[in-house]
Amino acid sequence: MLENIFSELKDLLWGLGIISFAIVGLLILPKNLSHKLGQYPLVLAIMFCSIIYMVIKVFN
């Protein structure tokens, strides 16, 4: 039982790590690149979907 809890905790930490890395990566982008990304919502949607996909893969 304790092993299952640690396994789920490890998965949760992986998911939080991926999301945190993505947020920090977007925050440290230069301002002009950030504005360019804002002009292309499809690129942002693809980035969002890929991050969510990675998190789902970690939890499965």
C-alpha cells in the first residue's frame, strides 16, 4: 500500500515538474519572441496540447 502511494507521489511530482518547466520556459522568453507567439494562437495551442499530453503520459 505504501509503495502505491509513493508511486503516485512520484507521478504527481513528474507532472508538476513538467508544468513548472513549461511555465518557467515561457516566462524567460524574450519579450519580442513572446509577442510573436501571441500573434500565432495555433502555436500556443500546440504547445499547450503537447504539455498536457506529456502530463497525461506520466500519469498513465
